[in-house]
Amino acid sequence: MGMTITEKILAFHCGRDEVRPGELINVGVDLALANDITAPLAIEAFRAMGAERVFDPARVALVPDHFAPARDIAAAENCARMRAFAREQGLQHYFEMGRVGIEHVLLPEEGLVLPGDLVVGADSHTCTYGALGAFSTGMGSTDLAMAMALGEVWLRVPESVLLEYHGELKPWVCGKDLILHTIGAMGVDGARYRAMEFRGPAIDALSVQGRFTMANMAVEAGAKNGIFHVDAKTRAWLEGRARRDYRVFESDPDASYAERLLFDVGGLEPQVALPHLPSNVKPVSEVGEIPVDQVVIGSCTNGWLEDMETAARILEGRQVHPHVRCIVFPGTPRIKREMIRRGWMDILLSAGAVVSTPTCGPCLGGHMGVIAAGERAVSTTNRNFVGRMGHKEGEVYLTGPAVAAASAVTGRITHPREVMGR
Amino acid sequence: MRGSLLEGKAWRYGRDVDTDVIIPARYLTATDERELGSHCLEDLDAAFASKVEKGDIIVAEENFGSGSSREHAPLAIKGCGVSCVVASSFARIFYRNAINVGLPILECPEAVQGTKTGDRLRVDLGSGTIENLSTGKTYQAQPFPDFMREIIALGGLVDYVRRRLGA
């Protein structure tokens, strides 16, 4: 019997020819990462373990992106602990202000995560790198401490779910809409403990950035990882970025899946996840008249260059509605510079949007765009739980960048074609 | 965890209790268990942290601990005095984190269905038996795989790695 891409990557990283779902294995990691929320606890656990040196200073990445630039003294102290640890250990991938971006956009951009890799991160959205054909998954700080100390972690080999997408996407429909639609169909624990393997003609047609968006939200269906196969687009994306050789794995034709789901997405409209679960999904035409106070475009889900392009296309020559605060936060400084070079920054600022430094801030109600009681946000982020963006009586509606930008113009949740006329 | 008996009052919640309501991100600059515990479940049940008593037990439906990887979530639950969590199922990162930091968790949908807030529960972590003293019913939780039992027996992942490092 054949193996899935996930099983093959796990087998390779524990030095075996095969592994089967349900087995508990110890695997070697290619990269371990933590951020300014999770690193302080990981460093504490690392010391408590009696560890002195990280297993490899080239394979531990620390990214101060959540409450940074430091929102208060406590955050500054956490960042300081992380910075001191990075210096003490001689870590090659600690990113200081000005170079730091949102971890799951930054590390792929830096070429630090590659096909066939096994990546663990003390952040649940570590599953993003599956877009490149890597196995990557989120864990807690103590697990991350073990990874830093030993270069390995324990894992249960997950069952895989095969998700196949057919049909040609309509205008304004993107990876975010595919994954919201999928989570709506499966529920927030529909893929609990499992691997989500994405394929099909609609996936082949999707950009690598769109695939990152989909893999990013695999955890919102409860999955351990989301994974895509490597194709010409992946290789082109890695060109000039990859800093080392990589290994491409493929699912066998006779691999075994716990479940197979088919999606015909040819007629799919832009999707909206209503409060307070990412699975509470409706097509944009069915959400009704929903006035909006804040629009957030960016994050590890939709902070990619093409997301910024979508926002700029829609906001070009238009104005953000006077009742709306529109906050754009690109994934990395490089993306932000590219926005300036292409004239999009001017478009966004002229429209009355705020363009922030890359940070996770507003997504988790940390800083740089927290909402008040009774306020409503349309956001391209990944979670709309109670209190996620601030006050527990606030509401978050998750969408792709096109719906978010169109809603910023009209002041209510809007299909982009209403603003763009097509 | 071996053989230890826990007894406490049940706090019963629904499904998909996520880590953002267990400990909202605004408190994540703290790492101290007690401080985190003073905000435990604040956005789901504002009265919880002030009323919970040492030894009490959280009982919840499917997918407990979904969302973020913040280990602050099991730490907050421990920090407010909760002795264990019984759920119909756990989100995977929370499950790992709870084992790693030594918060006892048990998966048992039947016990969840048979429990309401205020019931007194007695939990035997060694055997996985959950007794509802208020109704007189007894339930059996799913056993842990051997490897996890080993981590639990050592008191968490820190000591497991300590031993591996020979420290």
C-alpha cells in the first residue's frame, strides 16, 4: 500500500521506509520557530530541561511579530528576553525591527522553509508552509523547547483527508474563499488531528500565495497540517529564494485516505465567515446589510503581495468610507517596499487607509487596531472567535482581500463587483 | 498523575471553547500561572475566575482548546486552581500542551453528557474513571497511548527531555 505525501515526509524524518497513521514517532526537524508570545515560555522550558545550546543555531528562528514593535513594557521585556537568547545562542535567524515580518510570510520569503522540510513552530499557523510541499505544524512552547534542545519532536502520524477542487474560479474569488468554503463544509473540527491534502485543477490554477492562504487556515478545521504538491509554480516561487537543496515528495496513487472530499468551486462566490467561528460561512450575497466600523487587510493569512495588489486595485481612485477605519498590514518589509515601488502605497494612503508596519497586532486583538464593544470588523485574518480582535462584544467577519477592500469603500459588507462594476 | 484521585465541582461548557476565550491575547505578555489564571475563561464566563475553587473540574463538549498554540491556556487553567479538564474531545495542540505542562485531561463524551455545572465529580487519573457523585453514575475515559503515559509519569515533557539530555 502506498503512502501520502505527509506520511512520506514523516517517514523520511524518522529514518524509516514507511509510517502508518496512528503511530507515534520521533522526527528530526529542519526548522523550529517561535515568536515573542511563545518564545519566553519556550526559553524557560529550555533552561528547565537543562539544555545549554540549541541543536543548530541555523535551524532555530525567532520572530518578534505579535506584540512588536513592543506595545507596552511587558511586551518589550519579552522581546528583550528573546533577543538576549538569540544573541547568547548565536541564532542566525533572529529578525530585528526593520527586517522582521509576520513569521509565516517572512520565513518562506527568506527561503528558510522548503519542500520536504519538517517544520515545527510555537504558533498554530505554522501549518502555512504546507503550501510548499513541507510538513509543518504548530505546537506549544514546551514542545518547541524540546525541538530547540534535541532537534526533534514526537508526533502522531495523522490520517490524511484528500480535498479535490474542480472548476474555474470566478473573478474576485481567491484561495481565502476556497478555504473558508472548505471549513464551512467540514466544521472547525472536521479535520481534527488529520492532514489536509489539497489538490485538483482549481489548486493547480491557484497561485503559490493563494496556496499559502489555504494551508494557513488548515488549523481552523482542526488539522495537524495542510499540504500541497510541488509543481512548476512552486519551483518558480522558490527560484532565487531557496537557500539550500530541497526534496520533493509525492503521494502514491494507491495512498490511503480517511476521507475524500470533492468541491466544485466553479460557481463559488466570495465567502464570508460570520461571528464567531471560521466555519460559520456564507456567500457574500447572503450576508445581508452589515455595516462595518473597521476593515483589516493583511496578516499571515492574506499579507502577501497579491493580497496588497487586490486591495490597491479596488481602492485606486476611491475613498475609504468616512465611518470606516481601514488598516492594511503587509506581511514583510520587502512586500511593503514593493508596494511603494509599484505605486500601491500612494493609492492606499490617498484612499484614506492606514498602512501599518508588519505585525500580528490587530488579528489577535493585541494592538494597532483593537475593536470596541459593539464594533464590527471585516478582516482578512483567520479567526473570528469571541474577543479575538478586542472587546468580547465586538464582531469579526472573515473574508478575502477583495471583499474587505470593497467593504471599506461602501461601509458595509460588499461584493467587489458592486464597487468595480464587473 | 499515577493513581491520584481528584475531586471537585464541575463547570460545564459547550463545544469549541477556544484558547482566545480561555486566555485572551491581551494577557499574553504574562507567563505566570496565577496571573494568567486570574483571567481564565474571562470572555466566556466573566464570573468563572473569581468563583472557581481549588480542585474544580472543567467539563466541556467537543474540540476544547481549539485555536492558538498558546501554552498560556493550560497554564491559566492550572493557575486558577482547576484540577483537570474532562471533554468530549480536545483540539490537538491543546492536548499536547496540557500533557506537556502537567494539566490532567480526560476524553469522555459520556461523562460530559452526564454532567451539569455544580455536580461533584471524582476522577481517578490512574484508571481514567470519572464518577459523578451527584448522580451516582460512573464513566470510563479513553486511555492514553503508552508513550504519553511515559511523559505523564515523568511529570511532563521537561523532565522527559532532561532525562534524554542526561542533565
